[in-house]
Amino acid sequence: MKDEHNKGKIQLWTRQHKEILNDLKKQGLYRVKEEYIKEKFDTISPFYLNAYKWYTQGASKIVPLPKGCHYPIWSSTTENMMLQPTEDTVVLHLEVPEEYVVITDQEKWGYVINYWYVPLDREDEKKHNKELKKYGVKDESALIMSSKGNFYPLLRDKIKKSWDRLFDHNIRLCDLTQATLWEIKKEWIIDIIQYEED
């Protein structure tokens, strides 16, 4: 049972570059900027930016996008996902009012970020894979990322439409969840875990 003080709040953990601490100190909050994504993902950043823009459109229907926010901040709903020390990063342990959080199935997001079909269940996934085989499609993501999709427009559209299932909590592919926020407010931070460099 939830403690009355924590009613309507959720605990999250997010790993961020240590520079986040400067933003939090100066502005009292942190928001992702496009240049951060480009710096992190370098040459493959257009791939992530496209996926994040799609995600932002859907997630903003659940939690409205504050003015000035454009991209999600990814967090874990369990601490153990953050235990591995990573150079130049900090882990923020947060307690956030639930109305600011979008929770999704981790496996479904894995399908979306890989530009794959998000199945209704395992049986639906088998049917979809048979359909790909029938058309001789070996790389499903190529239907979205290359001109190959022009040859199979119905298949490409079916895949894109299936991504909306990410936000349908009645469709579960795994028990692991993740969360996104549009911003991190200083007052939500319970703890900052900094790893000492060897």
C-alpha cells in the first residue's frame, strides 16, 4: 500500500550525462535538447530523432508537452536497470507525480525503435513473420527506412500503424516497463548517484 505522502507519485531512475547537474543548478529543471541527442548518437542520430519525434506525437496525447519541450527523457521503473556504472554519467533517483509520466512496455518500444511490427500477441507475431517470408522480406526495418517500402506499401503501412499499440496498456509483450518525462524538476530528485572514476 502506498504511503499517504507518496500518493500519486512514482519512483523512477534515469541515467544522464553529468552535465545535467549544471542545467538543474542554473534553471531548476532539465529538458532534452536536439543537440544532446545528436552528440550522443552521432551519425545515427537522424534515426533516433525520427523515432523520438514519432514517440513525442503519441506520448503528448497522454501527458501534454510543456512549451519548450520537444523530446522525451527516458527512465527506468526499476533501480536495477541503472546499476552498471557508465563514464561521465549520473543516475538520478526521482519521485514524480504520476500525471507527468508515460509508462510503456519495454519490449514494444524495442520493436518500434527497430522499425518492426508491434504484434497483438505471439500468435499475431508468427502470422506477421509468415507474411514477411511470403513476400521475401528479410529485413523488416528496410520497409520503413529505405525505398523498399515503396514496393510493399500495405505492409509498410501495417507496420507503422502497429506502433500505436505502444500506448495501449491492454497489449503486453513483457513485464518490464520504462517511463518518459518531458522534463526533470529539481524538486523531484531524491538522490544523485555519481560513480567515482578509477
